[in-house]
Amino acid sequence: MRSFTLQGPQTSKVIDALKRVQFFSQMNEEALQKVAESGRMGQFGEREVVIKAGDKADEFYVILQGEASVHVSTEDGAPIEV
């Protein structure tokens, strides 16, 4: 992943995206601004693994462009999309 600091219009895009997430939807503009400014932008490549089961959960992701899928392993270890 390439990462860089949020700037200007990018911060506004993140705030707009956060407003559409139920968890953040009741926050005021000032709180949303603080959440957005505490983040960083990242760019992932096609099929790049972002997070795996068991990884430390100390951050979250907001997808501004593109898409992601979630896969889990079955009992026999085969990956399935959920």
C-alpha cells in the first residue's frame, strides 16, 4: 500500500463518505473533520490483501474509489467470498 497525508478536497471526500456510514452519521461536522484529519490516504493494488483475520484491529478503511471484497476460509481452507 502506498500511503500519504490527506489534503484539502480529499478531506472533504472522506467526510462525505463518513456521513453515509451509520456509525458516523450522527456526528457533527467538527467531529467528522477530526476523524477525517486523523486518517491517511492509501492506495491498494488489484487483489492486494488489506487485512487478514487475526490482524490487530487498530484502524478502519473508507473506500473512496474502487471496490473491495471479503473472503473467509472454509473448514477445509478454501477461500469463499462473503
